[in-house]
Amino acid sequence: MSTQVYLLDGKAKALSLLDRKSMSGLGFREPSDLETWLASCKDQLFSRKILWLARQDWPADDQRSDIIGLSDKGDLIITELKRGEAGEWAVTQVLAYAAEYSRKTPAELTELYFEHSQKTGATSLISKAISSDDAQSRISAHVGAYEVNQSQILLIVAEGFDDKTLAICDYMTRAIGEATFSVELWQYGLFVLGEADAAQKHVFVLEQILPPPSVRAQIEADREDAKAQRYARDPERVGFIDELVRHLNEKGIDARRSYSYYAAIRFEGRELWFNAQRWRLHPRMEVPDSLEVDHASTPSGLIRGKDTGTGNWWLEFSDLDGNKLKFASEIGDRVVTVIKALRPMTEAPATSNPTSEGPQAKS
């Protein structure tokens, strides 16, 4: 698609065609230029409000993503940026990133945001979180009542697209129906105002190529309807988390409800999450990989497992029915006991282990 941009002279009632330039022709690079421009924009970029969480991240040992964010509806934004024309390989890349990021829990995305907020240099975030709590608060304020990362939006952003890439993405758009992800192609262009001197200015144009706006609107409507049916608020689970948070605070443990079915917990510098999402049969405690459980001090009835992608642990309360959650003080006390049984990974493990190993599954 060829985009023509004109300078309008209102007095002379005339149009002057602006000169289109390539990024490489102007000496701009990706990620130090293109990625930074996008990361700094707060004005409905890609027709969305986006909180950028990470730049130049490594979702896997052999993958380095460009820029990752969250829309204000909780959708994970996964971008693949190209200087020049994008070929079919760009589709493969962004799908590979999505396969990794789609598994991340809200707790892991919060950790990712805080981690990248510590980075400095050309690929650092523009809007940074000063602490893990601040990262969680910024995400919560951004998404409101929406669930986080229940669907992913894959953006391929380039100066142009070859015919095969257009055909592949058009087919995917028509074929995926109510899938939990969608693919969009966005084309950008650089235009020059003025002569080649210090006063020269540039115009950056960004337009959606696929899917067309009307099709995108229907995709978004279908996705929101599907999400509303799958993740309708369960008042019993919300009430359970509220009661658990109150109980933990009464016991001197800093906790607050985060999103609908998560409790964010801080205890002696430890970052933990209690997860009672609707699709879980049993609630579980999510534990960072820097901590281990003192099995000798851990109550029975727990199944321990590990997320093979992140290395983080989870402890599942196998005797609590996720579909009939009702808070009681003894349940709160058990959670307190689990929290206090955690210790840094560097300490020697206890010999006693009353818990059983559960199947490896994603958190």
C-alpha cells in the first residue's frame, strides 16, 4: 500500500507532496529509534492505550522480543518491529513470542515490568515503576477490572509487507474466529519537512493495513463477548480473596487484592501471589524461584509443582474446592503458615517433606 502525505497551504489552497524517506536512508535504527518512538507515545498508539512493560526482553534463550505492553483492556500487546519490509519470517517470530508470553501470569508480568524498569540506556522504558508494588499498582490502575493476559494482540510493524505476509495474516484473521489472539499489520512511513538542515522536521505516519478497521472492530467485540462469558466475575471468589487479604493484614502480613481473583502479598521482602482464578480447580500460592519451602513447617494438603517456563514454584491447596470457596479463619492461618515457611533458596533444604509433587503445569 502506497501512502501519500501532502503539506497543505491554506492560503494558496495548494498541496505539496512530502518526500517519503526510508529509516535506513535517514540513518534511523531499530530499536534505538523506532522502538523508542513507539515506547514514548501516550496518544492512542495503535488506537489503544498501552502501558509498555518490557523492551528487548528474552522470553526464551533463543528469542529476543522488541516491545511488550498491556492494553487498557488487559490484552497483552506483543510487537515485532522491522526497519524496511517485513516478510513471512516476521509472522513466525511474533507467534513464537506469543507462545511464551501467553503463559505468563499477572504476577510474572508485574515482575517483568519492574525488572525492565531497572534498565538504563537506549532500550530502557520511558514510564518506569520504582518498586514491585508500584509496578503492580500501575498495572492495576491501567487495566481496571479487566483480567490480564487472557488474550494477546500480535502487532507486526514495518515500512511495508510482501505479498506472502499479507496473504498469511489475512488468512489468519479470517480463520481464527474467537481465538485468544489476533494478528495486526501496521505500516509506518517517514516524511521530510524542510531542507536538510538543523531545522528539518519529520512526519511519522502509522496506519493499519490488516485487518481493516471494520473487521478489527468485530474481532474485538467477539473477543470481549467471549472473555465476558469465560471470566464473568464470581462474587464468591472475589469475597474469598477479600476475606483472605483482611485476615493476612490482621496477622501482620501486607496483602491486598490485585485484579479479581489474586491477592498480592509482601512478607519480609518476599513477593508472593495467592491465585484463585475461575479456571483453577484449587487455589494456589505462587512462589518466586528465589524462595524454597521449608517442608518441615508446611501444613499437609498441598501439592507442589513448578512452572517449567519461568522456574517459579506453586503450592496448590488440593483440599480446597475452587468452585465452592468459602473463607474460614483456619484457611487463613494455613496460608500464613505457608508464607512463614518460605526461606531463601541458598539455605540448606529440610529433610522432611510432607508435600507431594504435583504434575508440572503452567501457573
